[in-house]
Amino acid sequence: MTTDVSFDVVVIGAGPVGLACGLEVQRRGLSVCVLDKGALVNSIIGYPTNMEFFSTPELLEIGGHPMTTLHYKPLREDALDYYRRVAQAEKLTLRLYERVTGLEGEQGSFTVVTEKGRIGARFVIVATGFYDAPNLLRVPGEDLPHVTHYYKEPYAHADQDVVIIGAKNSSAKAALQLLRAGARPVLVVRGPEISESVKYWIRPDLVNRIKEGRIGCYFNSTVANITASTVELNTPDGPRTLPAQHVYALTGYHPDFRFLATLGITCEADAAQTPTHHADTLETNRPGLYLAGTVCGGLNTSRWFIENGRYHAQLIAARLGGEAMPKLPDVLQPVQFS
């Protein structure tokens, strides 16, 4: 089959890092197309309403475009507007709601196969993040319609019993918002306490609400079963059954390893299942195929964020453009932003 159209570079993933890759490549005179199976910055669309980023605006900027906001820390809506404006200003070629199903050929003559066609490319960059693949509980009832791995907003749960599974930032903020919207939240925590990684301005609030009894909490506990109206737990004091009209299983996310394998990317035999790539060039085991952003860390999803992953775009673009590798800030080294 012939290709529908060809580019020098195809970027898979239209999140902040994917967009940064697209604009850095394009600025070097290479033609580029940015693909995504969903919307522009699809993961950010899935974030909670009015979610506050933990970073200041300048740490989220790409391509030198200033991010303007009235807030010290940008909100989800600020980021959605900003990345759309950057994509428009850079006149990036976008193909959204187009899922990639395979990659044929070799460096210099790739064919990216999608559900809608075939796209030729000399090089391919994968910047698919991790937010689309939740870490499953693997318990009966997890697939029931009132169980979700994504929290949006609390207002539909007034006067409802809601169980939140997890003990990190997303679970903490969800529990507090649900309480203040009139719900009856209960946390289920696998460990002995609320994670120390919860932000310093959130953790004391949650801990105090648990002490007051306004937010229920079961520590050292796991979910055994979910029914249409209950969550059954294993606790240190024996089995417990909680009422639940809704369940938020906020247990984290991971890269889509199956998709990476479809592209021919292998993984290392380490605990993080790190996708195989060269640390200095970001080229994978398949020549001409590169990784950028959070996906580089495998299961270690707190290794790369927008803040440091955006610099991957400059590294890859310089390499593809035949330039000397740029001197980048120390932030390029893996750091903990979570």
C-alpha cells in the first residue's frame, strides 16, 4: 500500500512534550506531523476541573512561548488554552483522534500505520506519556460502571458514600474536595499512613480531617471485592464492608507497554520496565525511532515531567537536524517533581 502523505518526522502524542518535539523539529526546517489518538493535550483534558499544577508557569512553557496566567501556579484550564495557542502559533500539522496501529519500514523510510491511513516518515518520535493506562486493582467488580480510575470533580456526589483508593496527591485532593462538596468520603490506603509525597499544603489538611472523623480512612488495607453498592476490604482488624455509590481507584498509571511493543520498542529487565533507549540521544533499539517525555521512565512515572521532559525535544531535534548536541539546563537530569 502507498502512503497518504510523507513527512521528515512523525511525532506520536500531542501532549506538551509531543508538541515541543514538533515545534523544535519544524524550526530546523524539517516537515513534521503530530498524531494523537485523542484530543490535543488529551491527558490534560482528563485532569480534574480547575486542577492546579505544582509548577510555576515558566516551567511548563515550550518553544519560548510565555505562559500567562493570573495564578502563581497555573490551572488545568490555563494549560489547555496555552498549548492550543502554541500549536496554532507554530502552525503545527496535527492529526487528532487518529490512533496509531503499527510502524513499518526502517530509518529513512518508515510508514506509520493508523486507523485512518498510512503516513511516511524518515524519523518517528514517541511522546505518549502514561496517563491513559491506569494501574488496575485486578479485583472483582473493578469494571462496574460506578468505578473509575479518573477523578474530575466532586459535585455529582453530594450526600453520597464515595470510596477513594490511594494515598497520594490525587487521592488526597479528591477526598478533600468530596468532603467539601457534601459527600461522605472514605480513603483506603495500602500503607500505614498518608504518603509523605503528598504536597505540604495538602497533607496536613487531609490528616486533620481524618483525625476529626470527617473523612474515613482504612490504613494497611486492600480491596477484595467491589459490588454495585459496596466495597469489601481486607483490613488489619479483619474484613470490612463499606457502602459506596461511587469508587475512585486512584492507584496511578503506567505507559502503554503493549503499544510500545507494537512499534518494536523493547524494555529493559529492570523494575521500571524502562523502554530501551540511549540516555544521551533518546534513540530506541529501533534506529530512527525516539522516545521523549514521561514514557522514557517506564513504570518510574515520577522521573520525567513536562518540566524536564520538554528538553528532550531540543535534544532530538538537534540530532535530527545534524546539529551539535545543545548544552541544556541541569533540569534535564531526572528529578522528582511529584
